[in-house]
Amino acid sequence: MGMRTKDRRSVQRGGSARSTGGGIAVAIKRAASRRPVPGRSAVRAAVKTTRKLTPFAVADRHGGSPIKVVGGINSYAKALRFLASLNDYERLRIVRYTTQNFDLDRMRTLLKRLGNPHEHFRSVHIAGTKGKGSTAAMTASMLQAAGYKVGLYTSPHLIDIRERICVNGETISQAEFARLTKLVEPIIARSKPVPTYFDVLTAIAFKHFAEEKVDIAVIETGLGGRLDSTNVIKPEVTAITSISKDHMAQLGYTLAKIAEEKAGIFKAGIPAITVQQPPEVEAVLRRVAEKVGAPLDVTGKTIDFSYRFESSRLLGPHNRVCLTTPSSRFEHLAVPLLGEHQALNCGLALSIIDRLKSRGFPVTDSSAMEGLGKTKLAGRMEMLTTTPRLMADGAHNAASIDAMMRGIGQHIPYDSMVVIFGCCADKDVPGMLERITSGADKVIFTKVNNIRTADPHELAARYVELYGKMAQVATSLQDALDIAYRAVSREDLICVTGSFYLVGEVKKLLASKNA
């Protein structure tokens, strides 16, 4: 997942700025030596000369006109370099949640210049705080098992940016990613305001799905819903996963305000589904659904749904779900992902499948069962190594840490658990630290490879002060792993959690050692 590291972006951006400045300086000198052009004309002539040499543009990160840099997009590496030059709100310390930063008209203009690819495929739109990726993966897998060609767009990625864009489980190729980036680049060069990193990735995904002629695409929102770049599609079904506190500086500091933003994906006449939510969240979802004219159902309330935990010799500890509607009877389906929370996500995915039946996408019970059994999702209670036992989970708010700890208790026996924890400073840090205490015997705090990382020393000091439990600080993830390896025995468990960035980093470390 190539572009996850801040250092690489710093080098790329810095390199671009230096090469641009140097090119302009040389061009000015040459222009001056050829003929005397007074004052500003010389500068304009020099800049014009320089720009003739530069096929692709990099967005001015300060909001001005695009800046030309040397080199065309003729490779995957250059496509990544171009994307790294754009405003990436996933990597900024502070992001103001305004219609200027999150501008759907900017997104619509970009898509119009690409031929409105989002109008050439049907879709499912999924928002929520936690469980979006899991619900999307299970939905896509069931549709694929039923014989449909399925696009899947998710975020963030763990190792490779191409993980975000898949068709029938296959990530977009490097060559295709580079080709589509090259197609988008001249549009970006002429755009004001300049589209963001996420805008461009979303446009590339939509264009890829249209060209691949997918039957249906499962689209996960990036942030919120109302102003998210994906909220330009007209889906067949919208779904809201469990809502809890996250991205509060952007979406609001109450569950009701966060729910209002998530419900922004509801569309008139389009079926909307959610899981059982806190009362204040459900009230907001119902109000917004009624306002826009979207029929809303709740899995476990208006849709008959149940689940149970069991253990078998074949599957070990797992959850099974049942969901019954006038058009579906899914009985005792095994949930492919670990944890009670995944049973709820599975119920939501089955509800989506049920609603799609009435919109031209029939899926049999046997296809649903086959699709669920094939669902794979990295970074969710994923066991990376068995000796020692090293697990990674992208839980990044209090509710998801709590769900992970309960899931470990259900599925993974252990004598002692060492948690390697790092998170972004804009998260609900006190809430996450409190949930960690429920299972961790020892915590090693480290930094996340992101400008928004919380200081591990501050995390450790707060943890020890509040809970009086053992904690250490590691300057890097590798150091944290070394400390953990020395501390555990065969029956113990190491859990890396707190951020998808941290999970991606540990997967890259292990991959590099096994290469």
C-alpha cells in the first residue's frame, strides 16, 4: 500500500518544489541571455518556456492554480507521485469540515469531464462509524457468488493504494491505475478549485467500474456521508452501520450530529437500512429518512434478525445469523469474520441483499452462504503470525476497541495479552484507553506513521496515571514488536491496534521480512 508513509510524501513534495523552482530559474536565465525583455514580461516568458517542458500538473496545496512539474504520468510510480501532491485530508493534522473543503460540486464537475462514469453502473452506498468495510466486503462477496460482476470501493488502504478499488475481488492493476490517473491529470490541471486526493481516487474508481462494465458496485463513504466525495451516486440501496463517536472535530461531538452527517446519503425513494442504534441516533436517522422520502428499515426491529454464538469442530468458535423477510429466508449462516460485531454487520449485509432482490438483483440462499464463506478482509482481527501469536485489528475508536476486546475473548484463548497501541491525536483517546484495560495485561505505546499521531509518551503517562497498569513506550513499531516478542510465551497474544495506519505498517514490516 505504497503511499501510506508520511516520509515518502515529504520527500516527493519537497523534490517537486525544488525541481520546479530550479527549472524556472534556469529558464529565466536563458530567456534573459537570448534577448532583453523588460521586467515582468521576462518572468512570464520564462514560466511559459518552462511549462512547455512539463506535461503534468501538481495541485497547489495552498489553494491556488495548478503548478507544473517536470515529468509525465507514464508509470505507476509517477501516478502515485501525482496523487501525493494533492490535498489529502487523511494526512492533514487539522481539516475544517466546510463545503469549501468537502465540495460535491467540485466532484460533480470532475466526473462530468470524465463522462459521468458513476451514471453507468448501479450501486450500493454504505456509511457509518464502524463496520463499513466489513459490511461492504460481505455484500460484494455474496453478489459475486450470485454471478454478478461487482466493483468494491473502500478506504483506507493498508499497504497498497490499489486495495481500495477492486472488481470481483481483484485489485486494479498498476498499469490501469496509471492510465486512469493520466486520464484525470489534465482535468485536474484545468480545475479550480483543485480536486482533492480522495476526489481523484473516487473518480478513478468510478471510471474503472464503468469501463469494466460492472453489474453493481458497493461503495463505502470516506468521511461522514452528506459531503463525502462518493455522495454523487444514486444507489439501489443505502445502508448505515453502527454509529459511535469518531472524527468529532468534523462531524460533531454528539451522536445525533454524527448521525445527521451519515444520513446525508439517504435518497428519495431509495431503500435505507441500518442496524439497531442508540435511541438518539435512530431518531435522527428516521427524521432524515422521512424528510427526504427514503423508506427506512432497522435490522433486528423491522427486519426479523437474530444471531447466536457457537463452536464446532469444523469452524471453531463463530457466530451464526438468521434473517427472514417476505422475500428472503437466510437461516443459520456462519459469519465469516470474527466477533459479535461482525454478526451485526453480516445481518446488515444480508438486509442489503434482500432489498436488492426487489431491484433486479436476485441472490439465492445458497449463493449468499457461498459468498459469505469466501469473504476475506485484512486488518480485522487478523492473525498475522502463529509463533508468536500476533494479531492486528484496525479498531480506531472506543466502540471498535470494545468490540475487538469482546471478540478476542470469544474467539482467541490466551494466557496474557500484550497490546501494541498507537492512534491519531484527533480520536477519542480517553475512551480507547479505557477499553484497552479490559483485556490488556501490558501495553506498549508507539507512534502512528501519520502527521496526526498521538505522542506515545503522553499516552503512556495518561494510561499509567488513570489505570495504574504496566506500560512502555517504543520509538518505532519495530522496537515495540521487539519488546513484545521478549515478553510473551507460546500461549500469549500480541495485539497491534489503534489505527489502520499502524496495522498497515505491521503488515508491511512482516512482508519485508518474508520477502
